Amino acid sequence: MTQVCPNCAEIVDGDKQEETADSVRYSFDCDEGCHCEFEVIFRAEDAVITVSPREVEA
């Protein structure tokens, strides 16, 4: 999954970390030294995908 880092605006490819019935979590390591996680939540009633960035303390 490709996403834009909310900290340094670099486009990064994420590695899938955890998958549940209704969400998938990806982690991203940027060249700028950032490490972020994104949680993609699938909402069955309206099929909306929500991507919420979370900065991870190094």
C-alpha cells in the first residue's frame, strides 16, 4: 500500500503488519527517519475506507 507520510510528505510503501476482520494496519519507514502506522478501516455499511495516520515513537 502506497501512502503519503503525514510528517515529511514523502510517498512511501507500507508493510502490512496486522489484519483483522474489519481493518488492516500498515507500517511505514521513510527516508527522513519517520516511522508511521496507518490503520485502514473497512466499514461494511457504506464501504468507506478510513486511513488514520499514527506516528510511532522511535
